[in-house]
Amino acid sequence: MSHYVFDNSAEETGSRFNALEATYDPASRAALARTGVGAGWTCLEIGGGGGSLGRWLAETVGPTGQVSVTDVEPQWMDSREQPENVQLLQHDIAHDSLPEREFDLIHARLVLVHVPERRQVLPRLVQALRPGGWLVLEEFDCGWIPVLTAPSSAATDLFTRVHAGLMRLMESAGGDPLWGRKVVQAMADAGLEQMSTTVFAQAWSGQSAGIDLHRANTEQLRDELLAGGLSEQELCAFWDLLQNPAFAVTSYPLLSAAGKRAAA
């Protein structure tokens, strides 16, 4: 069992991965492409989830390149066919070691936001890069997701209340809902150079692919949310709201931060 708030062995995991891939993969691919990743690169994809970005990297680096894709629960990647130059590994970045000076590119999306030891992990990621290699970290800032439209003020209050309960559970498990706004400085403090950052966000309306992320997350943590003071009636009303076309909320802003290890 994972010690992170979202256990990847739960049945809702597939829905969460699908929502993330549908919504954020284009922004992630663009962030990775800006590093110049290409034929022959050796890459590490941490917390590979459903494996979509690992497969994209494998196509990008070609048969002369190599991609290692890790996850604490790699079963979701195991269930899908992988390119020959992809190696799947069960690995917990918070506690398991990494080789030094091994990778041209290391990427993690929405991993360190959940890892209590995130600032201790960062120097190890830098050491795992070859001189001149790139680290790309993509993280949510969960502190800015305003409701844009809603059928009533009560519906806005309901969304805010349920989401606040979800964030409390994340924090109690060692996550940092505001890590996205801190990651650029943390990477610079770790010694990376040529820092660059982009921010991706969009509106999620009822029944959209992105809005399913809120449903998957709250369904997975239903019992914990009920124990935290929400009622069954409130959760059902929340899930109904997510299917209402009259409802729209800003997506979690995804900050894509890239930095380069010094070549010397």
C-alpha cells in the first residue's frame, strides 16, 4: 500500500490517470520538447502513472535512446504495451536510490507535490543528471482554482468546501498543495541553471475530461472526507455538480519548471 494520499492501487486510479493525460499531456510534451530531447538521450520518467509520457519519450529518443519509467505501483504501465527502449521499474523516489550522472533528462509530473521529503529528493535528482542534463518538474498550485460559473452560490460554496477537505487530507499525508509556486526557487537553490517556467491552465466545465479528476480524487477518498465532516448528501451533490454543464472551474495550474545541471 502506498503511503501517499492517492494510493495507485485503488480502482479510481485509472480514471485519475486518464483525466491527467487528456488534460495535461500536451503541455507536458511541450515542456519536454523545449529541453531539446532527441535521438540517443537517456531519460528517467519518475512516477510514470499510465505511461503515456514515457511512451512519448521513447518515440522521441528513438532506438538509440533509453527511457526508464518508475512508479510505486507500476501495474498500470504493465497493463499496456511498451516500446522496446522503455524499462519499467518499481521505485519510490522518496526512499530508493538513484544512479549518479546517468541521465540526460529527468522528468516528474505531480510527484514531489505528494512527497514529504521533496526538498531532500531534489539534490539527488540533480546528482542523477549527467553534466549538462535537464530536470523538468511539473507541479500543481492547488491554491488558485476559482469557480467561474455555477448554477447557484450554494453550488460554489459546496465545491469550495469539498475541495478544502481534499486539500486537508493531502496536507495530512505530507503533501504541499502550494508546491507549484515554490518549485522554481527550490530547483534554483539545488544548483540548476538556465531556469525556465511555463504555466498551463484552462477552464473545466461540467462533464469535461478535466473535471473527472475531481470526481476520481473525491471518490477515492470518500471515506476520509466523510470522516472529516462532509456528509454523504454533500458528496453526492458535489458529484452531480461536476456533471452540470452550467458549472465551470479553473483547472489546477500546472507549473512546468526546467533547469540544467552545469556542464563543468
